[in-house]
Amino acid sequence: MTKPDPNVVLRRLPLFVGGLGAVLLLINRFLTPELTNSQARGDVLGVILCAVLILTGLIWQQVQPRSPDTVQLIGEEGFVLAADLPEAVKTELAWASHLLLTNTVTRSLIVFYQGQVLLRRGILGTKSEVTPGPILKRVLEKQQAIYLVALYVYPGKIEFDYLPDNTQGVICQPIGDKGVLILGANAPRSYTKQDEIWIAGIADKLAVSLQKLEFKS
């Protein structure tokens, strides 16, 4: 489903005015029994103005960014936390996941840390366990985020079988050197650069909290 363009009338207005002006000039020329020099000059100017309007309308049609198509992710909405976590960590994970789900295009997320799924929230996939594939392993090894802008075009999408089947975009954001924050979106190419920076900041905050948990245990 694509969001309606609120500026569609404005963008089409130059095309309409230019086309209408050209038609009126043509009718006026046919209905004029004798063409004067001043009218000829006026017609030339009118044709130029109509051409500029039509060209402007065509350019506005082409440069207008198209909103990415969104889908309804397949799955049930849920909120699952690992049972053996301290209350402070549960609160931290709940806070972080709520921010991501309400302020970005994220519709499904997983916190995977030290080989364990600590959190699943949003639209849940049918599989609850995370088995790291090549993409997730690379994120853990390099400690660099990977953004798959359109998941369906990547052969490696099969490793994300723990997300809803029709997930459109995925960000794998490292949590320190021991975990990954996995975010699934319902539209391709939908995360902005600002979103990526903000997600990295939340992941860094989670890394600090989870490292404190390790020291306590």
C-alpha cells in the first residue's frame, strides 16, 4: 500500500495550465480571420510560456520521490522477554524496543546477545530461535552494522527465518562485541540515515547495560 501524495494537484497544475493555454491559443488562431504582426508575436510568446509550463510539470512528476510500498507483516504481535533477566535489564529492553517500534519504521525486532534471544517484540516470526548465518556472523565479527534495504533481493535472506516471512528491510546493528540488534521493517528503503544513527546509539546504550549484567553474574 502506497501513501497518497498530498501535493499531487499542485504538481499536475503546470501540466493542466500549459495544456489548456496551448489549446486556447490554437482555437484563437483558427478563429482569427486575419493575423496581425502583434498577434503573431503574442502567439509565439504564449506558445513559449505553455511549453515552459508543460516542461515544468513533467519535471515535477519525475523528481517527486516515490514513497516505498508498505506491506502488512505476516505474524502475530507479541512481546517476549527471556525469563532469567533482572528486572532492570527487562525495563531497559522494553524501553529501547518501544522507542524503536514507535519512532521508526521498525515492525519487528530481536535482541540477540551471547548466543541467546533476550527479546522478541512487534510482529513475531514463527521461529523463536536465532541461528546466526553469514550476515549475522559478519556483524558480530566486524562489529559493523549491515542494512539490507530490500531484503527480498538478497540471497542471504533465508537466514532471517526468525523474522516475518515478508519482512521488507533489515538492519543488523551490533550490540558491543557480543550481540546484535535485529530490526525488521515493513517497507524497503525506509530507514533514513538519521534512523541508522539513532539505532546505533540505542544499541550502544544496551551494550553498556548488558555488560553490567555480565559483571554482576
